Amino acid sequence: MAQFRSLEMKSMWLAVLVLFVSACSVESVDEIEVRANFDLYRQSLIDRNGEVSRSYVSASTIEYYESLRALALYETEEALNQAVIIDRLTVYRIRAEWTGEQLETMTGAEVFIYAVDEGWVGSNLGALDIVSVRIFGDSATTNLSVNGERMPWGFTFHKEEGAWRLDLASMMTLMNGAMIQQIDQIEMTEMEFIDFFLRSSGYSNGADGRILNPLVSTEPN
């Protein structure tokens, strides 16, 4: 009887070990896929290939660009001043690129694709590498390094339709904070920085009246 119980216990622990190893194997596959998709996304940004980049970003990223499209179309200057600077800067660039009539026919995905094609999005990601990946069900967080130096932040990924996709929207708060620090260091107001940035990016009129106002005066019901 004791021998039987001993054998039963061994069988139970073996089953637990198999489950544990299987779980680790699944996570290892997910980790590899996160790293691979990040590398492919990064290369698509370097290549300025928005169509390819679109396939590696999350639904929340496209929703974020859809919200920027709506802000560019309908938001007044007073209301837009309440938005974070990184959103305002992108909205002004959108307004400088398109008329209201053109933008109304577009989608957030099309705005994102154009932004990648024009180098607005992450063209400096070449020095970024993923140091580690942690899987939490259908979400993943990463630790990053820049030129080998560990960063105190990372990207979030979501598993959508079986593929790991980067959530750019989750990074906007950190990116906005970094931009504000940069502005403080050069002792500019946010509007002065926006005007300088736009002129440096080829928009000769800078933050003029046209881009400060909504492209369409009335939002559709």
C-alpha cells in the first residue's frame, strides 16, 4: 500500500512538472513573438513603411490616431490647449497636411500610415532593444535599453487575433513628460516650442492661424 501511494505521489508530481514546463514553453514562445514583432515593427519605421507598421500596432493605437483626427477636424483652440503637448503637436501637423474636406474622408489608420511614411513616428527607434519580456495573459510588458543602457520604461503589447501588437497609446504619457522636460531645459513656452518644431519640420508658417483653428467648424451628429 505504501509503495502504491509513493508511486501515486510520484505520478502527481510528474504531472505538475509537465504542466509547469508546458506553461513555461508557452511563455517562451510568446516572448519570442513579442521580440520578433518589435524588431519587424522597428524595421518598418526605419523603412518608413506605414502599411507594414500598421500590422504590428494594437487596435488602441489606431483608436488613438482616430482621436487625433477628430481633434484636428473639430476641436477649438481653447479646448485643444487643454490637451497634452504631444497630442497638440500632432494635431497641428495633421492640420498643416490636409484640408478639412480631405481629412473627413480619412480614417485613423490612414493617418497613422501617413505619419509613419513621413517619419513622424519613432524614426529614432533604431537604438532601442528589448531586454526582457513579461507575459500577463493577453498582455505583455517589456524592459528596454538604448544603445545598451537600460531604460526605466518599456512598451506594452496586446495579443490580438493571435498576434502580439505594440500599444503606442500606452507610451504617450511618458513621451509627453519627456517632451515637457526638454521644453523646460531650453526655456521655451509650449507654444514657442510647437512653433519652432513645426518650422524646423518644414512648415514655414509655423503655428499660424490656420492650424490653430479646427478644420471643420461643426462636428457631425
